Amino acid sequence: MVNQKVSNQKGLTVKDLVTTGIFVALIWVTMLTGGLPFAPNPLLTFYMPLGSALLGGPVFLLLVAKVPKRGPIPIVGILAGLIFFATGMHWDMDIEYVLGGLLGDLIAGTKKYRSVKLNIVAYICLCLGATGTYIAFFADPTAWSSLMLGGGTAQSYLDAMNGAAQGWMLPVILLGTAVVGAFSGFVGGKLLKKQFENRHYRMSDGTKAGLRFDPRTKLLLLLLTVLGATMAPSLMYEIGLVVLVALMALVCGEWKKAVLGFTAYVLFYLLTLAVTRTDGSSLQTTLMAFLGLFHKVYPCGFLAGIMIATTKVSEFLSAMSRIHAPKKLVIPFAVMLRYMPAIREDWHFIKDAMRLRDVSPSLAGLLTHPVRTVECLYVPLMMAASKAADELSIASVTRGIENPRPRTCLVQIRFRAADLLAVVCFTAYFAAGLFWKDVFL
């Protein structure tokens, strides 16, 4: 493990918060990569927590090694819960992630975050957060199904899920998630011990032509979009919501994102119509479950991408300072959003380097040479994240992020007529879907 010297300053420093934000982005990517193959299938969805726990162990352990203090583990749980809430997951999953982060922090903190075994137990606690929705399902399937149906989940998906559910599954889900989390943590401990024991980050320039919106307005629009997508009465309403987001992208100067985003959604919309006209089968149920999830998440992801592309970190931090949001959440959240696009760029560089070493960055390469492939993937990715965290924290401190006085920004952070118009449009569309559902059926 990495032996990092703990700062004499009590609490989390800016460097700690920046490091946490970067590694939260990596942990979220590993959760999504491992869990996505299972979630859309109503027969396999019960094993989604196992897949989500498979890949994140090394990243989690490196985070704890770099920031051995109270705070980062609960922040991971809180941000994971917020992200899953934004994507329309059951509320019990959000709560379980928060509780898992708090419990994991207490366990790892008993040995001052220097015990690898206890850090692995903390990771298991965090992974068990994904089981929250299934605990609620087995506790009361009828109430769970009713809530998810109201949130837009397809009836065929719920019927198939209820038909496949067996009483023995819940213990298997809980025990399996713990075992997979322990395995991932064990591999991570060995990997970090071997590679780290002794021993770019880009942000939006905000120069594109277009209207500028207050970051607080964008967050409010995102909340309205999440609620609208969750309560959407039909696909017609969903496509109208995507049109609204595309118009938002156009007025912000992101015309390419607007065209590509709307075109991609239209293609999936036509695919959904084609699937609904096929004969009922298990394949149709699986496709409808995936497409149903896609339609709920896409508008939120579309608008979030526009927010990231058009908001500087300094603007976001200034806006959050105006509403007195806690820095311990704001800084990691801002860094997480900004670092996610950099992961894709790092991934392309890593693949090129692996090919030069005659290592195949594919599923076949993972099956034939698992240890070598995992090492060539994880080590460069975590080294890049670690280096970015150090460089970014130094730059942030140099620019005065620790200054206790109110933040200033070259761009005036205030509500304008454009902000009011955008809020009115999104609110009116949300109200139309809530009170005049028949119009969209």
C-alpha cells in the first residue's frame, strides 16, 4: 500500500477534496462498467450489485491510501447516492450507499485507515449499498413494483422480475456482493502493494458563443429534467423533453452536441417503436427494460453534458459559495464532473501503450492473460489519476481556493432574463406532464 504522510492539519484539505473527486469519478466508472451488463435484464438484474463490486477495489484502496482521513469514504457514498437518485433508481439504494459510506468510514478509521483488511471491509460496506433496492423489493414486492411502475419502469420488466424472484436470492445477493467486493479488494491490495509501495486534467474554457446561464439555474433545470423523466407519461413526452434540452444546448452555443444528441435519441426512439411491435418474448422484455432505462436516463445525461461543457469550475464554485453549499461536497463533485471526460482520453492512451507491449485490451486478452491485462489497465489509469490529483490540488491552492473570504469571479454570477425564461419553460413543461398527461398519450 501507499504510505502517505498525513497532514498535520485536521480535517480534509483542498488537496484531499480534489483527490477524492477524481477517484469518485473512477469508482463511478467501475461501478457502471461492472453493473450495466446485468441491470437491463429482469432475470439478471438481481446480480447487478455483484457486477458493480467487481472492478472498484483497487481504485477505492488507492483513494484511502492517498487520503487516510475521515471524510472521503462517506463522500463516495453520498455522491454515489446522488448520482443514482438522478438516474431514477429506488430511494433505498441511495440511502444504503450513504449508510454504507458512513459505516465503512467508521470501520476503516478504527485503525487510522492503515489496515488493508479493514479498508477492504469498508469497500464491502460501500458495495452493499447497491443491494438496497433489492432489499426493498424482497421486503415488499408489491409496494416496490408500484413505486417503480410510477417512476416509468415497464410493466413487462416488473412482471418478469417478479416471476424470476426466489426467496433464496436475497441472501445470495448480499453474500455474493460481499465475496466479490472482498475479491476485488484483495486483488487491489496485491496490485497496489506491487506497484506503489515504494515509490491532465482539462476544464471548459467557456469561450463558445452563446447565452450564459447561472450554474444554479442549470442545477435547477437538471432537477426539473430528472423529475420530468421520472414521471414521464409517454415516449411523446420524453422526446419533447429531449427537444427542450437540445434547444438549451443551441442557445448555449453547443450546436454540435444538440444535433448529435437529438439525432441519437431519435434513433433509439424509432428502435423502441419497432421493439414494441414485435411478438412478446424474453428478448423483447430485455430490450424494453434496457430502452425504458435509456429513455429515463438520456435526457438527464444530455443536459448534464451540456452543463459540464458550458460551466467553468470557478463559476460553479462561486455559485455554490453564494448558496453556502459545503466545500467538502462541492469541490469533489466539481472535480468528479470535470475529470470524467479525461478518463476517456487516458483510456485511449492506455490502449495504444498496451498494443505496443503486445497486450490485447479486449475481452479475449482478459480471458487469456487476466493478470497481465488487469495490471496494464489499472496501474496506468490510477497513476494518471494520482498525478492529476497532485497537480490539480497545487494549482487550486495557488489560485486561492482555501481563502476563507467570499469567492469572486470574472464572470458575474447572477440571475438574468435568460435564466428566468429557461426556468419558466422547463417548469411549464414539467407541469404539463404532471397535470395534463392526456395530451401526451
